[in-house]
Amino acid sequence: MQATRACETSRRNSTERRSKNPKNPLWPRKSISFDRTISILDYGTYDFIIVGSGSAGGVLVNRLTELENVTVLLVEAGSEDPLISKILGILSYMQQSSYDWGYYTTPQANSLLAYINKTKPYARGKVLGGSSTLNGAVNTRGSAENYEKWVELGNDGWAYEECLPYFKKMEKADFSVDIDDEFHGFDGPVHVNVPEDTPVLGEELINAFIELGKNEGDYNGADQFAVSRVQTLLDYNTRSGTAHSYLRPILNRTNLVISLESLATKILISDHVATGIEFWKNGTKYTASAEKEVILSAGVINSPQLLMLSGIGPKEELDKHGIDTIADLPVGQNFVDQVYFQGIFYRYTNTNYSQAFDVLNTYSDISIDLILLLPKSIGNVRLASADPRDFPLIDPNLFSDPEDLETMYKAIEFLQNLENTTAFDRLGIEPIILDLPDCDADFEKQSKDWWICSLQYLSIASLHGIGTTRMGNESQNSVVSSTLKVHGIKSLRVVDCGIMPHQVSGHPSTPAMM
């Protein structure tokens, strides 16, 4: 992201801390525990300290350590990425495992009505590579209009044409379909492709959308509203996240130290200047000093938590927990997540299309999932307490703006038109109407009110949150500047999805890696 370009570089003279094994500084692998009686130990001084190794942090570490005279300490709360994480299909097992923070949303008023206590897990990677190690590996940049909206808020340097060179820089595109070459890169570290094997069903689904007036094309190319097979961040069907693409190739760099299973608990600030961090590792409290900058890349949940624990956040919120306010900023206050709905199901009945599904899948049912990319509902992330071990309170506040429900219903109406296409007719596709007792009792099936009820019962957060450390010019409604510097605090930046002032029309992982 832009801080990669903005950070200063110069030769340093202070003591450099090295790993016991410079060829593989990923050591040791023990669980984090706390003992408040243990004295604080000095972990050394570095030019830059980066907290978090995820979609943005891993890239930032790689680019900064290209400069041999710059030293970097990477602090990651999780452990090494396991080999099994490279298998995309295993992601549901990675989530809610030891490689996931194990967060839950707060109870929702207008969504998750079918879930126990109206709450659901909010998966975040606690592992090398962060959430890029356990997400869906979808490659979407969003539309040019998304980035223009950022610029309209005063965030110079973030127009799509200015970001495009960095999207191309990260890509090693290898497509089996036609793409707009001028919009893609071919020499970057992140493998991007389209799975070669497309069952008949996928082809017919594209044909159905074409019948409804949509264009087939490259949605990361010139026409960003095209229908296409999904582009993935995969290297020959294995995950190409930041751990694999950006971090493991540079473990031998002597100007890099990686401290795993290390929980950052506080940013050290003196006279409104960030000077280092405090973290726990193997039951011991350490401090590490930064001569140039502390950079938070801990993600949309953990970065605001760490800022607030350090006295940077809404004064009213900090006062609740007895935390002295250093900078009164709207940290955690503009949390926006996309809405995911899996409630539209079909079955195909034409046995002539025996290859509509790949050979290992014996089911004849399909689902079409909806994602509300640009919701208007706004949530928040708050502290549960002043103890860094307590999980933050995550409230996506889905459907708090009624317009989001209306937009989702319009999408359902559009999808119902697919049933009238010749492509669906060739497959003999017919809808499956779910039984939802609470909705069925009050509304006629498939009426607008029934669908609205279904949306509120079955919709969940997409785990694509942004905005908790929002970028902008004014400290009243933003946390960082357009160069990602925290307002009112020197030598402190945030570099992750939290800085995005508005959602992008797609998965935010690729913009974070840009």
C-alpha cells in the first residue's frame, strides 16, 4: 500500500538484533501466556517495527527489507503457516482453529436471526500471512469509481490509475482465458489465474447472464462490470498468500527479524511520538524500539484494538476503560463489512449434462450466493476492557440501514430472471424454495416480505471489513492521513484494510496487498 512508497530510508547506527538462526528466524513456537510479575526485557532497536504479517504487512516487510541499510522487526501473534493451509479447500477447517483468532460478532439486531444468540464467528488469521492464509483467495481490485471516491475525500495519490502500477507489480498472471494484458502484471510474486477446469454449469451460468444483457470479460481489466469466471490468488491450485509469496522467499535477509507468537499489547508513545511497542512472547514481556516508524498492519480488528489500548481512540470509549487519551480519534467507528447471503438454491434435472458438476461432486443442487459489495450500514469495533487478552467487541451492524435490504432484494429479483433464460432451460434448472418456519409463518413464500425476512435470517458478514482506521484529511472523521500517518502522532502509521474510507466492489485482500 502507499506507506510502502512513503516511508523514509537512511542508514542506522544503533544495535541490530539478529535471530539465533538467521537462515530461518521463525523461532520459537510456543503458546503465548502472561505473567505480570516478569520484568520487561529489551528486544532491541530497529528502523521499522511492523505489527502483523497479513495481506498488507507481509508485502510491506518484503519491500522495506529490499533496502539493505534498513532493519525491520516483524511481530506476529500467530505461528508459522502450516503446509496444509496452501490447500484452498481446507479454509473452513483453518477458520476456528488455532490459526484463527476465534472472534465472534456481537449479537445483531437486523441479521443473523437464524443463528444462536444472533452472533457468528468472525474469522481473522492468527498465523504467518494473516487472513491471506485462510481466506477465499479471490482476486478482485474493485472498480475505478471506488478509488475516485477515496480521492474525492481528499486522499490524493489513491486514484485507480495511480494504484494500477502496484496492482500489476504484485501479479504473476497466468490465465487460460482472454484478459486485458495492459491491466495485468506478469513478473510479480503473487500468482493470479483462473482455474482451467470449468464444468458445463459454469459456462451455462455465464451464458445466462449474457442473455440478460451482461458482458463477458476481464473484471480486473478495462470493463470492470463484466461477467467472468473468478480470478484466484493461486499457484497451480495452491494458495499464493503473503506468507508464501512475500515472506518465505526473504527469510535469509539479515536485516529482518520475525518474532512469531508475539502479542503486541501497547504502542510506546512519548510526547506524541511513537517510539516502539510492548509485546508478550513465551510468557515474557518485551519492549522493542523503532528509530523511524511503528507500522500497524494487524488488520481491521486488531489495529484499532491496539491503538485504543495505547490511548489513541474516542475519548469517551477510552474513559470507560480507564485509559488515558493521547489522541482523540474515531478509531473503530467506521466499520463497514460486506453482506453475504446464501439462500438461493437450484437443482438441475437434465441428465444429459452429467458433467455439470466435476466428477467428485455427486450433488445435483447448486447455490448462487449474493454479496452486497457497497453497503450503507456502519458498525464499530470497541474494547471489551483495557486487558489486551480480551477480544474486542465486533459489531458489523448489518442491515442497520434499510436501503441495504432493498438493494439485496433487487439482486434477488434480478437473479430470478435467470430461470427464464435458455441457458437454464438447457440444464433443466428449477428453484429450490427453502423452508424458513419463522418467515413462512408470517409471509407468503417468495413474496418481497418473505425474501426480506430470509435475508435477515440467513445473511452474515463477509469478513471483508474496512474503515476502522479510516483515511482522510480531518481528524474528526478519520484516523490516518492519505500517507497513512496517524493524525497527531508522529512516527506511527496504519497499513491495512482498516484505512479504506469506503468499500471496494470486491474482496479487499488484493487492494491490501497492492
